[in-house]
Amino acid sequence: MNLPMILELEKARRFRSKFHSGKPCWGAQLALSDPAVAEIFGRAGFDWLVVDTEHTATNLPTVRAMLQAAAATQAILLARPLRFDADEIRRLLDLGSPGVLCPFINTGEEARRLVEACRYPPAGTRGFGPRRAGLYGFDSDQYFAEANAAMLCLGIIESQQAIENIDDIVKVAGFDGVVIGPLDLSISLGCYKQFAHPSYVAAVEAVRQACRRRGKAMGHGCQSIEHARECRAMGDTLLLAGGDDAFLASEARRYMTELTE
């Protein structure tokens, strides 16, 4: 019997194929705890969305609702956990996130443990219980058969330690790629928000070159449309080009400026 594909795993496969082929994948981070936001950004045409549980009030029921909302769009939605925690990651995957964008991946060992946390034995350590991911038992066998190969493992590079260990990080088998976390990285390098500082520029280039050597995807949290275009011109493919709260604040300021002129 040929079972229908599990949509989010198929999205993950298409997404991986796109960024590994060198095509830009335009993404947005979601901080506001309303599933409608995921629908809006998905309908707007973003390739991928990241629901942030690290710096926001978003909880597990909201993550589930956002995954359900994004399922009605072409966008893939990934969860961003609070930290690397295999138990927390398991819960996010069981809710249906087809992978994670994990903050503060600083060593090759942490990248290896992230890959293992996202995969079932013998390839990993993930425990079995894909409630929503396996459509509440309707497709759990198919999910188990396909999940390891489809699951996306991405890490955020945001410390000097990560820069020092970047080759060890990106050479880990099953680790798909990295995204530069610009604010924390600039803080760690002692040049807060100085994105043209030589130390910051050198660190980003070290990550980019390591990704090229190892055939992994390179991404960036972009500060503006111009910066996003610059990153794209450099060959970066995982481009977080905005976010819901940032867009809302920017448009609110613009609107009020025009009204009060």
C-alpha cells in the first residue's frame, strides 16, 4: 500500500534540496504568539519560518498551533528551542517541527549531539512518540520510516567559541548548516552591533569558508534588505530577512511619522 506523503517531511526535503542547490531561502523569525502570523508570512511567500521559543512568550501549545497554521502554506516552519536540550527538542519534533534551528551551537560535540537528538536509533537518541508529527497514530509508522532522513538540523553561530570551532561544527555528518546570530556574535567579539568591525567581518568569513569546504549551508540573520542582498550575493542561502515584531514596529513608526508630519 502506497501511503500519502507526510507534508511537513516533504517540505523539509524540498527545503534542503533548495538551499543545498545554492538558491536563496528567504526566512522570517516569529516572536508574536499568534498562529495567524505564521499563516500571513507563509501566504506572503517566505520559504521558511522560525518560531522562537528562546526570547519570547511562545509555549508548546502555541508552537503546535503555528505548525498547524503554516501547514496550510508553502512555507516550512522550524522551531527554535530555548537551548540545546534533547528532551525539549524531542517535544518540539513530536509536535511536528521537521527539525530545529538551535541557538548557541559552540562545538563539534554539540553539533553531533543535536543531530543525534533529532534522529531515532540507531542513528540517534530520539525517543519514539510522534503525537502530532505522526498525525496522532494515523501515519506514525510512515513517519518513523522517513523522519531520520528528512529532519533538518541547523545551528546558530553566535559566539567566539563557535568561530574557533567552526570547522569541527560544520563537518558533522547530518548537520545541515548554520545561521549567523549577529547580535550575540558581535557581543561575544566585543563589537556590539559593529557589523563592519574587522573582527566581526573576519568571523563571518571564517564561517562562510568552512561551510563551503564542508558543503554545508550558510545563513545569516539579516539587518536590512540591503544586508540580505549582500549575503545573497556572497552565496549565503539561509537568509532570515525579517520578523513579525520588527516588521510591525517599523510599519507602525512609518505610519505615525507620515500622520504627524
